[in-house]
Amino acid sequence: MPQQSSAQVTAAEISRIAGVTRATVSNWRRRYDDFPEPSGGAESSPLYDLEAVRAWLASRGYASAASPAEELRTTLRLSAHGTGEGSGDDGATADLLLLVLAAARRTPDQLTAAAQLSDTDIAVRAERDAAGVADAVPGGGGVRFAGVDPAVLRALYVCVRDEGGQATLGVLAERELEDSAASGAYRTPPPLADLLARLLPGAPARVLDPACGSGALLEAAARRGAAELYGQDVLPVQARRSAVSLLLTAPPGTTVSVRAADSLRADAFPDLAADAVLCNPPFGDRDWGYDELAYDPRWAYGVPARAESELAWVQHSLAHLTPGGHAALLLPPATAGRASGRRVRAELVRSGALRAVVALPVGASVPFHIGLQIWILQRPEPGGAERKSVLFVDTAESSAADAKTDTRTGPRTRGGSRSASLDWERITGRALGAWHAFAADPDAFEDEPGVARAVDMVDLLDETVDLTPTRLVRASRSEVDPAKLAAEADATRRNLVKAAKSLGRAAGYDDWDAAGGSAREWRTATAADLARGGALTLLRTTPEGSRGRGDDDGAGKGGRGAGADAARPVFTGSDISRGSGPTGDPATVRTDTAPVIAAGDVLVRAVASGGGGAMALVVGEAEAGALLGPHVHLFRPDPARLDAWFLAGFLGAEDNIAGASTGSTVLNVSPGRLRVPLLPLEEQRRYGEAFRRVHELRAEAGRATRLAEETARLLSGGLTGGQLLPSSRETAADATAVRGRGPGGDSPH
């Protein structure tokens, strides 16, 4: 076992340990003569002694910088480098995943005691704990920790104790995904996972995800009441992570069965007849098994072409449904129109298996640069009702339409860039509203021009069988009443004029000065340190990894009893980035335990994706009384010690979010790792006022941008659709300009 004192870290790892950017570490190296000298590596990529770095950070007030998750991440890296084992060993990682599940079922006192054991005793204790849950996880047999660095085991126990099982699970999974060079593995964004689950009619008890990844879709199904969860994934680490995650979060009594294998080539549940299937399958996979599966009985709607792996997943899902069961799949837009898939699409339509296609806006999920689609399918029932039409919904434009309803002015209005944040409440509402109405009575469904349209099957079965919602929904826009559209466009334009004036006033703020020759530096503390000192309280709606734990990690404080008012609005991450006020559905939270938001609270989004949008806000009097929604962290500062706007400004800073997050495309924010400068209250208030003015500027800019886009969309659509005509009125200036031109159209000289 190598001595930990000889461990070396890179500048990037120092930045993560300290909770700062790499640029800050580079600045330290230049400015401070006592910064540790490199102890190895190359000139372009130096390595530093870990203990020397920690000592230097402690002398500068960064002693508590590394969160338990970051300590675990660093310990895993150093252990693998020094021993050739640890996270890089597939079996060792599987055992560590088991240990997370076992540890999440212990009390904090038990975890503290385990972390304090000797090297020999902690390995024995870990093996005993992991063996107790081995049967629940794919590949969980033969638990062994003899070759694992005891420091890794200690860091894992502490991470589960302080940050929960899910956070610990994420560290282990991201490490193995890096080591296995896996590509295309990502987590379905929570709002999208919830939408897919809510599109399933009724309350399906038995749900399958044949490409389960980390288990986000099955978790969403469990929240909707599914009692039996079945998952399969080709990546063993994803299957193990999914199993552990579901066992941590699913309600007690839920059946969880996850297997590691290729679902198309080696179906682990060949006889399973599920009530519903949820799936976000891999896209564009030409090596899906075309050659060996050409005569597979699952291809009841036609053999998928080599380039149509998505249609293979569609038919695999249908084959696992009971008659009348539904499936919801997230697919790329090319699936709806590629020539190679025409015959299979035609048969899906002709048989009535395809019920609806929902177009999502760009940025809904990876890959963020294209607009994905949700296909809703239903396995035909023998002797069932005849299906004559397919529903098409376009939520891409509706996600921008909130601009015309968000006409508030003044400091309360909070906005964000449309390209960086999506109105998931509006997207979900449009999709669910249209689908539920159509599913209840397809023949009586009334089209909503520009948003939703039921198209007769005979009209779809042409030479292309193009199922693109945008094209099919746009065909109904000619039905829009010209007078109604003109009035809507004029009202939106008037709101744009008001927003532009408000933006001009907000842009007048210029009360700042240059710091001097170099940027100001200050000592900082983590939010976790401030919470321990009583300067603030950190609340969450649902504690991570709380299933089976002896306590609730302090979450749910501020909740009510079982008879609490379930009609309160819910503050969501989309509300923060968009600035709409609380718009979430109370059904998404436990209303008896969800914290009640108070004026002066600071809300921070728990998930950041797309690279922008407001990350934090201060709750005003108008929003007080709402419930804290999922994927939002609540910071309740002591006003005698912390200014709310000062706190929100620094918590939501881009560098701070990056330093306290894990993930690549989608960042999961660890609230306790966010850092706050230690400044006197009076100075905090000066910063707070500046942050409030900046927030107002961002809000007004976002609102004006959304209104400008909506105005342009309405005018352009009306002109091209024939509902609006260019004015025939000639102004005096126009007439003068025309008369002043010569025969060739140019002004005479």
C-alpha cells in the first residue's frame, strides 16, 4: 500500500479540491511564492504533492474546501494510480456500488463508526455490509475489498453519510464510465423523464426500460406508482448504478430487477409482458444486430434496415407489452422521415400501433442541438376499437410562447435566455393536454392550430410516410382566424414596446468601479460550513438516498402534516431560469413534507444544462408560501449574518456552480460545496444591491428577447399563412421617397 503522503495531484484536481476554477489555481502559482513546487509530471502538466497542497490550502482558509464527494473522487483516482486497483478494476467498482447501497441503509452514527475503523477492520466491515445486498445488483457476487485502499472505503462511508447515496453513486459511476471509455452514456433530464412517465395512461404496475442507463425513467415510473421495475443495459456499470439507484429511491415494497446485457441481442426478460415500456435508446447504432436478427419474431411490423436501429427498439418495446399496453420512447427526428424506415413506419401507422408523436424543442436532452421526439405506441388488442388517426403535437414553438403571458414589469420579473432554459411546465402541459384529450376520444379531438393535430391514417400513408410533427401541425395553421391572430400579434408587440422601455431603464445601472491592478480576493466558506455555523439553513424536498436510512438528513424541515394544503404552487428549476414564479404541479412533490418557501429564501437550481439561464433567485413576498419543488435547493439565510441578494449572487455565479458540480453535459450541483465570501454585513449589502440590479437587467433582457421572438414568429407566420397582409397605407415619407427616385429606382444625382 503506497503512503498517501506521496500522492500527486494535477492543477485541475487542486481546483476541484479547493472549489475554484483552474484559472484561480494558475493565479495562485504566479502570485504566491509559498505555493507548493511541482513534485512530478511535465512542465506543461505538473503534479503536486497532495499533502503539501492541502496544508497550503488550509493556511489560506480553504481547509474545508473539498466536499465528501470530491474527497471520494480524489481518493479513487489516487488509489487506482498507486495500486493498479480500485475504480479501474471492474469487480472492485461493482463491490463499491454494493457498499453504497448497504451504507445508505445505515444511520449516520453507524457510518461514522465504520469510517473510524482500522484498515483491517474496515475492509472486513465493508465486505460484510456489501455481501448483505449482493443479490440485488447485477454482478454483485463474490464481494472482496482486500485489495482496495482503506482510504477509499472511509471516503465512501463519509460521502454516503454527508451527501447521500445518490451523490456517492454518481461519483463511482462517472469514474468507471471514464475508465471503460464508454460513449453516449448520459442521464435523461428529470423533467423529460417525468413527462415520458406521465404520458403513460393510467397507473401501469409493471414497467420495463430495455436501455435503462442510470435508471432515470424507471425512477420516474416509480414516482407515478409503478410497483415492478425491470431494466436492462448493455453497460454493466449503468446496470449496476440503475439497480442501486432504484433500490435507494423507490418506495418500499417495489420489485426491482435490472440485468446487464444487450437487450436486442440477449433479451434478459424474453417472457416479460409489461404494462408499459419507457425507453431512451441509443441513436444511430448501425451495429445493433441487423445480420444475426434478420428473422427475429419481434419484427412484426417489418425488418428494420441496418440504419434504423431506433425502429428495432420500437418493435422490441411493442413485443414486451401486454395487449393494450403503452410505450413512450425518446427518438431522434430522423426516425420520422428517413426513406429506409418508410415500410416499418407505414405498418406502425396502418396497424394502429403508433398513437402519437410529440416534437420537443431543441435543448430538451442530449444531443442538445437537435429537437428530439417522443413516440407513443400501443400494442393492438385483438378485437379492439378501430384506430383511424394519429396525434401530432409540436411543443417546440409553444415553449417560447410563454413570453406573451409573462408581461410583468419591475424588479420582481426574473428571466433567462430561451436558448439556455426551457419552460418544462408549458411543454408538459401542452403535450399532456393534447394526448389525454386525444386518448379519451380520438374522433372528437379538436385540433389546436399550430400546436396539435389529429391526422387521418390514410393521409399519412403516402410515398414517404413522413411523421414529422412540425410539418403536419403546420398544415393546420391556415385555419387560424385572421382577426384573432392580428389581435394577438398587436398585443404581443405592445408588450414588447413596454419591455424595451423597461430594459432601457435597467441598463442605466453603472454604479461600479475597477478593482485596481488585480482582481480582489477574499476568504470563503462553503455553504455546508455556513450551515453548520448557523448562518443559513439548507433544505431539500427529497433527501438523496433516504430509503431505509435511520434519519432524513434534515430534509423536509418546514413541512406540514398529512392534512396540509395540496393546492399550493410549486417552485421548480424551470421557474428559476425562466422567472415565471411558481408554476409546478403539487403532484410532483410530497405536499406533507415539502418545505414551504418564505420571503428572503434563496433558491438554486440543482441541475444545470445548456450552459446558461438564471441559476439562483431571491424569493419575494408574492412568491412566499409556495412549495419547494424537485431539483431545487433552498438556502434560508439568517438576515443578521447574511444578505439574501449577496448570497444569491455568489451562489449562482458560473465559476461557483462549475466548481460545485459533477457531470459534463448536465451538471448536478452539490449545494454544500458552493462557496461564499466572508465579508461584513454592510459590505454584503452593497454587493447585494449590485446583484439585485444585475438580476433586474438580466430579467428585463430575457423578457424583451422572448417577446421579440414571439412577435416576430406571429407576424412571420401570419404573413406567410395568409392571415396578415402588408398595409396598403402609404405614409408621406414613403411617397416622397418613391417620387424622388428615377426611372431605374435610384435617386437622381
